Amino acid sequence: MTIYFVTVITLNLVCFLFILLSGIQHKKHHYYSLAIVNLLLVGYHFLSWRFHQASTVSEAITLSRLHTNTVILGWPFIIYTFGHWCRFRYTNLMVLAFATIAAIFTLFNTFSDAVLRHGNNPQLIKFDNLLGEPMSLLVGEPSVFFSMFHAGFLLMTVILLLFALRFYKQQHNFISLALTIGLGLSVATSFMSYQIDSGSVPLFYSGGLPFTLISLAFALMLSVSYRRNARELDHQRQRQGEFELALRRLATSAAGDDAEHFYVELVTTLYQLSPAEFIFIGDIRAGSELQIETRAVLKHGEQSPNFTYQTEGTPSQEVLNRGIHSEKHISAASFHCQEASEAPAFTSYIGIPIVNSAREKTGLIMMFFSRPDGIDNALQQALQVVSSRASSESQRDQLEQKLRSMAYYDYLSNLPNRARLLEVLNATYLDATRHRQNALLVLLDLDHFGEINRKYGYEIGDQVIHILGNRFAAYRSADVFIARNGGDDFAILLTNLQADYTALLHVHWAALKAIVSDEITIGRRKISVQCSAGAVLFPEQIESRFDVISSAEHALQQAKERGRNQCSLFAPEMLAIKDAARELEEDLSSALQNNDELSMVYQPKVDAHGRLTGSEALLRWHHPVKGFISPAHFIPIAEETGLIHELGKWVLRRVFEQIRDWQQRSVPLYRVSINVTASQFAEGDFIHYLLAQRTEYNIPAQLIEVELTESSLLFDSHKAIEQLKTLQSTGISVALDDFGTGYSSLSYLRDLPLNVLKIDKSFIDNIDHQQSKELVRSIIAIGKHMKLLTVAEGTESKEQVEMLKEMGCDYFQGYYFSRPLTPEAFEAYVMR
């Protein structure tokens, strides 16, 4: 007996604490009431135990009254617990009724002379129970109220059975079964208690055991629920981690030059984060709001071909009309496109439109599922991020295309410009070399075009260029590329040469000459133009792609010298000019040994207020016989011959010597920019040499800036990025020089670790033209967006400076502020 009562009291105390804490955590009132029921059960079991150990009649009567009161007081709490749990609408009314009944029974049992359970004058008997343990028991004639007590208990039992049925209908099968079994046991133990009271069965009271077991079952159910919730929470955390990782990957990814791969990556990410079986991203087709053209399609995790379809009557139309939208009961038949018949029978979908910065819908993302449970809040969040990334990349791509068009096309002639020519020429040379073929480059120059400008004015001259550009554009084909090389020069690149190249050149020259010589009418003016041309066959006639344009220029010069209005093909006799270049190479090599010929000058860089912020180190060559030789003349030769590496190291040493000298003499120090050519940067040990020299001369890294042109980064972009990161990690600044004039795609800006963006002088010279102005404005805006400082090169007038200030340019360099200065003059400039 003792073991039984200690066990059930312990179980009810544990259930009480567990259920009470659960109620506090979940803020559920029926948990509180069930906890109170367990507390009353603790009292019931304890009083039963004490009652069976009573030694006097008065003690037994007192314990019997308290024992019966714990049963009566439990009725309203039991009704409240299970009534609210199954959401029975009249629960509160029932609780009030049972509370009233319990109050009446409790008052009668407490203050009446008769004991509710044992009537008047009960007798205390002692006997040994079936387990051989001594125990006490009151025996007497129950009062009439005791029958009413049983009626109340039976009424509560019936109500609880109705609650169990309600639980069953609500598909809470475990609760329904536990409550039903518990009530059955409760009826059995009540009958057993009646037999004990009558002396028929020598056992102790166990009437509270069924509700103890019910409480224990519910506690176990809550424990299992908590473990299941904990597993679900771990699963959600794991999934959230996967979402966050995917979203971070999406946030840092970019389309670059491979937009198709980017969009495939987006739909692949959605596939990894969801059970969707059919996913695609599509754009609204230009000129047709009802037609979608897909950019990437994923079916069962495999990439599928793109397709075009009409949105009318499909889920896509709902998404475009409503915004982010989902449905859980659809069929594949409602999706009218070629993929529908191959896809599984969809039961649900979710989609979101792609909008631009003006909130205009430009496309959409659709996900289809074979199960309706694949859509949740986390997936909607991921879908919104993917939509935002797709929108950003679409707008970035449009901006890049616009800037590329502005950077690679000549606004006056509507033809590709020199930058684009160099890019195509470079690719053509490599392709021709790889396939052992030849191509022809023809440089065409308008004869005496300066006379037209002087006679009619520059505006008429521009119109002539514009008209000729349109004529050349009409002559272009798959094998004929035409660009404006600059000024009144045009370049014609002929590829896929199948016939005798001299005959082919003659045919094209006749056609080009006819295009140019056809009379041009501007207003009332009729203008006749003639032209000369020089051509080179490559790679057969030259050894390097860097010689292509120069060789064609030599041929053009020969055509002019022969009387103009003709085309000259590059010939071996022109190599004499190249001999002169070799002579210049030898002189430059000698100059490197003679420190009197080469020197450095420094051109100041200033901010918007004219304050000095740094300088650019520039190399000068004063030949003892030929006098001053421009860097534009000898640097290309040095690059072509490989002498640039030794020359570059000489420049580094001389600049570091000068900075150290200023340091030792306490001259205020500013950052010095050092130009690095493509050949230098491509050299394997250049970065190592620069860093070693900086250490040897003890120059602070913040005083050094390396200026690179875009062409420097084409040899191996990945290697270039790593080299630039190495420089930046030491504190050395990196500037991109002559931005917009090189070969590279603008998308390189996204990947390159840069600090400064230098706007090429050619753009500044034409800043009074609207298109150049917009290009400069766009470049400055891109620089600010990417947190790059911008420097305008070649500022020569106040008007240019004021215009650039208004656009937000950070620094300026040009003759308006100062010419390049000798070290002594620059020192004076600093100290003034």
C-alpha cells in the first residue's frame, strides 16, 4: 500500500510540475486547470493513505470529509480542462454548473453532522488487506446525498465521453482514446470503492488512479510533442541555414558576361530549397505583354530548353496581375506551353513578378509542385530575394549594355569606335593564327578632310562623317567589320578570305572608294570627298598583333605619298620604318645605362578645392641627338621588344629614391601614382619586385599607387585579380587608368579589387558633347556606387572642371592646374 501511494503521489507531482510549466510556456488555460487536477489528486492519494492508517473514529471522519472534498472540487476543473481543450462552446456554462454542485456538496460534507460517504455514527474497523497489510476503514450507512454524489459523478463521466467523441471527430485520436480508457477505469474504480465501503473487498481506495494515468498519458503526449517540435525546430534551423547560405550566395553572385549561367544558378538555388519539379525564369517579350520568353528552365533538377508561351488563361497571368501568388489545386492543363505535357500533374504553384526600379513588370519566376505542401513562408522569402536579384541583374545588364554601347560606339558615325576595333582585331588575329588563315585590315583616310572643316565649318564636317558612317554601316556584313578609327579615319576588317587576297582587296577598295566619292548633299551644299587606304595581310605579313595597325598605317602613308586616292598594300620595303624602330630600341637600351637621358616628372593631382592630393610619376627621355622623344613613341617599342621590363624597374627605383629623398628632408609627402604597362603586369615577378623595392627603400605603402590600363588585365583575369589583391593587402592603392578605352568588358569592374577609376582624357576633351557628358556622368556614378574614387585626366579648362565638379568627380589632373613638374619644381609646388 505504501509503495502504491508513494508512487501515484510522485507521478501526480511530476505531472503537476510538467503540465504547469507547459501551460506557462504555451499560455494555455486548460493546461493550468489540468495541473490543478493533478494537485488535487496528490491530496486525494495522500488523504486516502492517511485515512487507511487512522487510529480513531474522529480522525477517520475528518480525513474522510477532506478525502471526499478533493474528489468534489476536481469536477469543475476536469470539465474546464477537457471542454476547453476540445473547444466545446458551452464549456464555461458547464463549469459554472459543476462548480455550484461542488460547492453544495462540499459545504454539506464539511459542516453536516453526517458524513457524506458514511452517514451518521460510522464505525472504524481494522483488518488486513489482500496484501497482508493492516488498514482502517469507516463503515456506515451512506446518506441520501451520497447517491446524488454518484449521480453527479456519472453525469461528469457522460459529459467527458462526449468530449472524447468530440476529440475523435477533431482527429485528436490519442486524446480521445486516453480519455475513454481513463473514464472506463474510473467507473471500475468507483465501483471498487463502493465494494470497499461495504466491506466486501479488503483493499485500499484507488479511485484517483484513472485520472493519474490520464494525466500521465497527456504528460507523455506533451513530451513526445516537445521532442517532435524540437526535431522540427532543428529541421527548420537547418533549413533556415540552407536558406541563408543560398541567399548569401545569391546576394554575391552576378551575371557578368554569362547571363545564361546566372539565371540557371537562380533556378537551381530555388530547386535546392524546395520540392518544386518545374521552375523557370522568364522575361516579358518586348512589344507583347501577353508573351513570356524564358531565360532558364529546370525540370526535375535538369536544365531544359527555353521556350516562349502566351500567358492568357495561365497561372502566369494571375502572378502578373496579383503580384506574388500561389494556388494549391491546379492541373497541368491550365498551363498552356510546350512543357506542360512533359511535366508531372501539378497540384500547386507559386510565382512572383520581376519588376524594375520604376515598378514595371519585366518578367516572372514560376515554380510548380506535384504536392500541395511545398509552399511555405521561407520559400516565399527566398523567391522574393531571387526576384530582386534577377531584377538587379537585368537592370545592371541593361546599364552595362548602354555603357558598353557608349564606350564602344562612336556617337557621330554610329559605327564601332577604336576601342571596339582593337577588341575585334585582337580576337581576329588570335583566331586567324589558330586556324592558319589570314585577314585583311584596311585603314581608310579621307583626303584633305581638314579643308572641308575650314571651308564649311566643323558642324558640316561632322555631318559628312555621320553620312559616311551610315553608308559604311550599310556595307557591313558577316565578313566585313567597319569601325571609325578616329577623326576622319575608318578601319575595315575583312575576314574569311577564300580567294586571292589581292583581287579581293581590289574589289573591296573599288566599293569603298565609290561609297566615299558619291556626292554628299547637306542642305544646298554638294560636297565631294576622296580617300586613301592602306592594307595589311595578317598574320602572314607581320609577326605580332601589335604590328597590325602600325603596318596598315605605314601602308596608308605610302598611299598618300604616292598621290592619294589609292590603296596601298603593306610591302617589305616599308620595313625600313621598322628598322628605325629598332634603332630607337637600341638608343633606349643605351639610355637605361646613361642616367642623364631618362628622368622623372610629377604631375599634381588636386581635389575639387584645388588642394594637392598626390601626383602621377611620368617618364621623360631627352635623347642627346634627337632631343625630346615622346613616351607615346618609345613605350610601344619597349613593350614590343620586352625592354619595358627593365625600363619599368628603372622607373620604380627612381621614384622610390625620390620619395626617400623627400622623406629624409621632411618634405610633405603625397601619394605617387606609377604607371604599369600590360607587359609589365603580365610578367610573373613584377609584383614581387615592386614589394621588394618598397621594403628596401622603406617607403610607406600608402604613398604608392599603381596605375593599370584595362588591357593589362586581359592576359589572365584570375591571375590579375590575385595580384591586385596582393597589392591591396599591403596598403598599396590600385587605379584603373584610361577607363573605357581598352579591350575589357565593363563587368570586370565588379570583380577587380580597385581603389581609383581614372576617366580617360578623350572623354574629357569631348565633355561638351551631350553623349560624352552622359558617359562621363555614368562612369562617375558607377565609381561612387562601387565606392571607387574618380580622377579626371587632361582637365585643361575651367569649364571642364566646373562640369566635372557638378557631376561629383573626386580628383583632377591636367594642365588647368599644373603641367608635369621636375622633382625640384614639384617640391616647390608642395611647399608653397
